[in-house]
Amino acid sequence: MSIFHMTEELAARNLVNLSQEDKSHTKKDLERAYNHLTHQWLSYMYYTREHYPYFFLFAMQTNPFDENAAWLDKWYETAV
């Protein structure tokens, strides 16, 4: 639900001229959505590790929470 709420909030607001109150509200919404996504991702990784170990190893190489993940180097190369 927090993801849908965040999508609706971002679509409905003028992000250039947010009031301080709106910024605070949006920040809380983003934190809530990020928290839910993180928990979902971790749950998925536990399941993947048990049922699909080879895919789990690939997922760890592309881990969005790991600063040293292999995909970051490739992304930076193409972004520059």
C-alpha cells in the first residue's frame, strides 16, 4: 500500500515547489515505502537462497545494497 500511496503522492504534487510540510510528509512516505521494499527484497532473498541457490548467487552479485556489487562498476562505465 505504501508504494501505491507514494506513486499517487508523487503524481499529484508539484515537486519543484513543495512546502516544508509537504517535504516532510513526502520524506516519511518515501522512508515507509523504502522500508517495505527492503523487507520484501530480504524475504525474497531468503526464499531464493533456499530454493534457487544459483540464482541467489547471481542476485548477490547484483545486490542493490552492496556498494561493491559487480553491477555498479558496469553501470558507472556506461553512465560516464
